[in-house]
Amino acid sequence: MMDLDPRQYDNVAIDDGDVRSVVLSYLVHNCFKETADSFVATTGVKVPDNYPVGMDKRKPIYHFALEGNALKAIELTEQLSPNLLEENMDLHFDLLSLHFVELVCTRKCSEALEFAQSKLTPFGRVNKYVEKLEDFMALLAYEEPENSPMFHLLSSEYRQHVAESLNGAILAHSNMPSYSALQRLLQQTTVVRQSLHQESNKDEHAPFSLKAFLKS
């Protein structure tokens, strides 16, 4: 069995430059340009060759999506990354659904229905979108859609999810990492913790072997 004792890493040195690069990666990825510029000036961290990595263009797109102004986010995305939404149907559907939700929330139900029929219904030709379409269209049946079983589609968390997906897709379309270094570290940490937990459970439930015990 591989030795997964975390104590073996107690004396591993962590380079300050690496930590600063991780922080800068997070700031750049999330379009915190003013903070990133200040961080660079204060710490003297080495910046990537392509810094500031299009933050000025990505930032308004991210915020328009986050605010629910999906049509403006789509317009700017098509200018910055042509063909991206044509190639990514899931993301295109999510952005259009944000606009539909915004119409529903402002009680523009007739306009929302017309928009759904012209922009969302064509997605129904693909099976995986049928259930999603049903959930969104069901919002029109409630006088207070925020109290419906599909209330999560109106939440800021849903908008943030779509905005972050869009930001990552734009980065990937520009041949840049779609995740920040910090996000990758967190993902790796989660995998390691799960692996440690699984190994620990194996040890606890492993059957007793007299032959192996005598050989030890």
C-alpha cells in the first residue's frame, strides 16, 4: 500500500513566489484587475507574458451575466470570442435562459413566452434540453415564481454559475487555462482527501489474516 501519511510533508518548504503566483492567477482569472495591479506593484510578483490576459474585456461580460443582462453578455462574447457560443450549446442555452428568467422576474410574461418560443424552444430538438425547458417554462405558471419549486433558477447562485462558466469558456477559447491555479489546487486537495479517507476505511475494514500477521 502506498504510504499516504501526511506527516511526511511537514517539513516541505513552500516558496513565497509560488504562493504569490497562485494568488495572482486567482485575481486575473476572476477579473479583479485593480486588485491584481496593486498586488503586482506591492509584491513584485512575476507576471505572465500575456498579462493582463484580457481582463478589461472579460470583466464586463462576467458582470453582465452576473447581473442577469444576458443579451449584453452574449453580444460582447460574440465580439470577443466569435463562434464560442455556436460551439458551446450548453453555455448558449444557459445564457438565453438567464434572459428568460429576467423577463419572468420583472413580470413580463408575454415577452418571456415569445422569447422562449423563438430562442429556447429550438433547443428542445435535443433530448437533454427537454427537461430544462420544462422547468423554465413552468415558471410562467406561478404568480410568484420565486416561491415555485424551480426557485433556484431565479437565484444569484444560478447566475454566478453561468457567469463563471462563461468566463472559463472565454479563457479556454483563447487557449488559456479555464480554471485558476487556486481552483486546481483545491480540486487536487479534494481528491487527495478522498483518497486518504478511502485508504483509511480499507484499513479499518480489512479482514484479519493470521498468515500475514505472522509474517510481519
